[in-house]
Amino acid sequence: MMSRRLAACLACAALSALSLGAARAQETAPSSQPSSAPAAEPFPLRLLTLLGDPAFRHDGDITQVVPLPDGRRVLTSARDGTARLWRLTDGRELQCFRHGQDDLWDVLLLRDGARIATAGEDNAVFLWQIETGKRLAQLSHGAMVFRLAEDAAGKRLLACDRTGKCLLWDLADGKKLATFKTAKDSALYTVQFTTDQTGVLAGADDSMIRRWDLASGKELAPLKGRDVSEDGAPEGVQKDDTARANNTGDIRSLVAAPDGKTFLVCCGKRGPWMVDAATGRELWRMKEPDGAYCGAFSPDGRRVAVLGSGEELVLANAADGAVLWKVKLPARNAWGVAFAGDGSEIFCGCGHLLCRFDVADGKRLYPAPGKPWQNHAVVAVASTPDGKMVLAADRDGVRAWDVARGELLHTWLDERDVEAISLSTDGKTLLAWKDNSAWIVDVASGKVRHEIAHTEEIRAGAISPDGKTVIATGWRNLSLWRISDGAERLEVAIENSAEHLSVDPEGAQFLMVGSGGVIRICLLADGTEIGQVNPIPDLRGCRFVPGSGGAILAWKDGQVFLWTPQRGAPAPLTQDEARRLIAQLGSDSYETRQRATERLIRAGRSVLPVVKAARSDDPEVKGRLRVVEAKVLANGTEFRPPDMLNLHGGQLKLAVHPDGRHWAVVSGQSGRQEMVLGEIREEKLEVVRRFRPPHAVSVLEFDSAGWLLLGGHNGTVAVFAAP
């Protein structure tokens, strides 16, 4: 039974995911009914705050935007498998239509105003009731659907797919009426009824606009892009006869003008162009953007808005393609664009965020100027030891949040596309990295103290608890950087890339998981390997358990392992200590030689590099070195067999509490995630409770004080107080 406190916390968390700003968890009042004293909660959680703004934000890149005629709401679809209905006044989410777990490519408001249709990668079209969120019908398509179109009478629905098919459906009973197929099996990215409702147009990946007769289903000659031939074309209009002019790349969007006389065409390799709907003749083509994802007409048909593949929003005249203004967008995937019903605003998808711009001058309306875009998933989180500041990394840099006030204090490494961060135990030094670059940031000032260029792409990284050593692993090398005074580097060769890394909170060692599932324990002092576990393929994460020397490991299919050291586990030595003991193997004293031999054997794999490199002419020393090497290798794995817990769902994200007893896992994909809280009891993993997180979690972390930080795909961070 869920406790009152946790129920209140989770209710508050859900409310926080819908409201602007931070929320506070509330305790419920004691019941007036007599009851026995409740048992102590094994893993109590209390929501402290939600950092960041969840308004107008999906858990994946937005793919379509549809303003509603009432001027008060807007629909969006995204690659998180959902379509969402938002209130324009404050960005509150009114409905979530959960299509599936895969990418959702389109949402269409039907002409009756009461239903919507959604389509995506799960090979189906769903019909929904917009006010209640109820799913009304499923139209099985058989392939991934990209776009939808409804006829003028509101009776039929077209859906195009990646296999070159368009299916025609009856909206009244859900029956399939016809199939239109390309001769070349070209993927179809967009579809429309012709203006006179007698034909079908579809944009293909072979630079063609495919056509069919609606009544007979016969495929007609395709349309190709042709340049204007009249003299006196306005500035910004393409005029040439080169072969490249017809090499448009994928036809990504076909949009009919409000009067039905023209179509705006957006393609992958050339500027957008306008087509006469009656003749198919090209009227004009823009020089830029050089490639566009999608476009839209203003309600009066005088303007067109285009989202370019160069990460920009462009407004142009519909009559001649002359550019009026353009705005740079901070997102690689900017899809979905539409005008407000009164034509005063443009809505567009910008990563996970729905943005709003003033048509008159291109001024950004939402997010307001000066406010962070927050349009990507959080990839890493950390908190300072005093609990006053939370750090969250995403593609736009590292954000520093004031926990008490819920305010953004700073953005560091702006536009560096940070992949991950690691914070020293004292909270003074931050490590961040991307590709083969790493930055050491002073947390107090926000200044970059050192910029490190790794020899290869950084696959995993961490900073030591004392903030003096940076660990970075690549495809073939492990690098240790001493950063107390400078950036001195020590490089150690490894057999394969280490994709996951965890530092022992006690600061003496770290654990690496290689691409083949090989697990290595290494000394933080010099990177010397002191232990190795037999390969476990497809490991997806690792975390040291404080105080145990062991670790929890996450596997690909939703399973977690608890590894604990065997009794009599190795007592590692540094390389200098190993060399001193090897020198004693030639001592005149038998007891000294024997003690040195036994100590080297107990040190395990940490001494192997030094033992193998040692050279001596003394037969006694040679013999003892062979004994040490043979016995160390004969010891095999230095961990017990794993205790396995199957959580199902796959795609595990893992965190371990600093008390070494509690742990947390998020399993499943966005939209179907489950939060699992547990304890380590008698060296076994036990589940304490399960619940759905307040937002789709992209990363989770316990900080040094035991707070649980949940970084979201919507760019927010939920902060929970844990035991």
C-alpha cells in the first residue's frame, strides 16, 4: 500500500510536470479515523522542487504543429510517441495522446474539430477524441507512416509510408478504400489531395512528386522541379538550368495555399519552391535555406514560413519567395511549423520545445528573450554538497540552478553540446566533456581552469572525489590527468573501449566496463589493473556500492546484478611498492623473500605489469616472479557470481545511494517508464517500491547528501529528498 506521504509527493510531482515553475510537495493531513501506527517507510521520498520549465516541452523532438481554430490551444506530435494538447496562455499540457513508444511523425486535426489522427513508426494510424483523450480507432497500415491528409469533405484520410504506399481510409467506419503504390518503392514523406479532390500528390525520396488518379488508382507522370524562365525575378529567387536544379533530394513537405491555387514544396537539397496546382509548373524557387524540412502558409496566403535544414526559421512572400526575415534556431532537428489562426504568430518545433515568434519582426515570444531555450534532454545531473545548487547538462551547456528559489543562476560551456559531467565530492570542481574535448570548471566562478584534448573520442569519464584527477577512456586508451597544478597526463593502453565508468567514493579505485563486457578494477593512483571479471556482454551501466568494494551492474534486458568482492580479495599495490617487493625477492633472508612473494601474490593483478617487466639474472628471483605471475592469473575472477534481479523493460538507468544500502533504477522507454527503488539486504537486491516518474527520465543520480535527481527528456530536473 502506498503511504500518504509518497502519494502526496507523487501527486505533487505530476502537478509539477504540468505547471510552470517549481512545486513543493505537501503532506496530507492525519486521518480522523483511528488506526494503528504506520510502519516506517523503507525508502521515503519527498519532492523538493522541479527545476526548469515543462511548458510546451515534449520528451523527444517535435515533428508537427497544429494550432486549433479557437486560438487558445495548439497540438504537437513528437518522437517520444505522443501527441499533446497545450494551452497557449501558459503552456499547460491539457491532454497527452500516447500513440506508442516509437517516433510519432504526424498529428492532424480532422475537419469535424472533435477528432485528431496520429501516425508514426508503429505501422498504424490512431483516431482520438480531442476533448477526452479517448482512442476511438486504430487503422493498421503495415509500414511506418510519415504524414496524413484529409479530404475537403472530411470523409476520407490519406496516409503515406516509407515503402512507397499511400492508403485511403473511410473516416466513418475505418475501412480501407484504396492503395496507391509507387513503381519504384520510393519512401513517401508527405501527402496531399489535389485541389480539385480528384488526385493524390506525394513527396518521395527520389526528388519526385508522385501522382495518382483518385478514382482509378492509376499512377500518373511525376512532377519534377523546374526553374522559372521569366526575366526580372526578384532577388533571392533561383534561376538556372543546371542539372543540380532538378536534384532536389527528398521531397519532405507539400502544403496547399488557402485558396488551393498553389503548393509550397520543401525538399532536402534545394531551396523551397512554389508550384501552380493546376499545371504543376514551378513559379519560383528560393536560394535559401538550402534544404528545408517543412513549410506553412499564413491564413491570408500572403506569407510562407519555412524551417530550414540549416537550423533556421525563414519568413518569405508567397507571391515571389522574397525573404522577409530569418531566425537562427538552437536545434539540429527543427520540424513542424504553423501560423496562428490570426496570422500574428508562427509556431515551430525546436528540438523538444514548441517556440513562438512574432510574424511582424521575427522576435521570439516564447521562450521570452533572456530565458533559456531548454529544448533538449538533460544528459547528466549533479548537486553541490550543501544542496544549494543543482547542475544539469544538455546540448546547450551546463545549467546551474538555485534549488531554494528554483532559478537559473548560470549557463556554463554555452553551446558546447556537453555529453556528460562529473562533480568532485567537495563540489568545487566540475568535469564536462564532448567528443575528444574535456573542460575542468571552477564551480565557484564558472571559469574553465583547464581544457583537455584527448587523443581519441572520450567514451566515459569521471573526476576523482578529491577533484585532483580526471579519468577519461577512449577506444584504446585510458588517460589519467593530474589537474591540481596543471594538466599532467598519464596514458595507459587498454584492450578495448570502456563505455561505462564508476569511481569508488572512497577514492582508491575505479571500475570500467568495456565494449565486450569485460569489467576491470583499476587503481586511481596510476590506472594499474587490480582485478578483472569474466566478460558479461551487453552491460549498460555500473555503479560502485559505497563501503562494499562491490558494484551494481545493469544489463541490456532490464536486469541488474550485485557484485561483491570475494573474501580474501586482493590488497592492491602501487607500481613503486611492487618494485620494492620485487627487489626483496633476491634478499639473503629466506623470510624476506617469502614475505615479498606472498605479498605480491595477494596484490593480485595490480602487480602483473611490473612483474612481467621485471628483469633479473638471479635464478631465485626469476623463479619467484614466475610463481607470482602464475598464481595471480590462476586466481581468476575476484568477484562472487552475480545476484540477478529482473526488472524487465530494458534501457536501465541506475543510481546508488551514498549510504551503500539504497539504489534506484528507471526502466523502460520514454512514456512507459517505471521507477524502481530498492535496498541491498544480506548481499541481495530487494525491490522496495515501484512508481511512475513525474516526467520521462533521461538520467538519474544520487548526490552526496542522498538527494535523488531526475533529469528529464523535457529539460527539467526533479529533486527528491531521499533517506
